[in-house]
Amino acid sequence: MQKFKKLIPLGAALLPFIASAQTTINSIIGVIQNIVNLLIPLAMAVAFLVFLYGIIKFVTAGGDEEKRKTAKNLIIYGLIGLFVMVAVWGLVGVLASTFGVTTGGTTTMPTI
């Protein structure tokens, strides 16, 4: 019991931070959404360029099976990259709307 009595002042000191945890979580999600909104289009462009580069390598490979295999891998990696980027972008959007976060990190109260 003595150990718990020593923790009461610490808990009382941290109470304002605990009370504002919802706002903090929403602002953190807003910041993450802003970062993702900046990075995802760049990553999608890189994945698209890898896909196009793979297509060009495949067309110019001729009869060389090793070059065609490398080109097929580039095409597959480009498509997987595009799929992952779109999925991440959608996931961040769903999480932001679930927690009531708008772009810019401002918070809104979810409607019930």
C-alpha cells in the first residue's frame, strides 16, 4: 500500500497529459497523414518508373532469356510497389477518417 501512495502525486501530475491524450493522438495521426500524403505520390512515381523501365527492358531484350527474366522481375516489382503504395494511402485515409482527423493535423469531434 505504501508503494501506491508514493505513486499518487506522480499520477496527479500526469493527469493533464492523460486528459489531452485524445488530442495528442489525433494530432500525431494528422502529422503522419501529412507525411504520407507527401511521400506516397513520390513513391508511386518511382514504382511506375520501375514498371516502365521493366517494360522497355523486356521489349528490347530480344531472344535473351536472362534479360527477359530480369525485365519480368522489374515489371512485377513495379506493380507490387504501386499496389502497396495505394494500399498504404488508403489505410492512412481510413484511419484518419476513423479518428476524425483532417489534413493539417487539426482535430474534429466525430459525429455519433
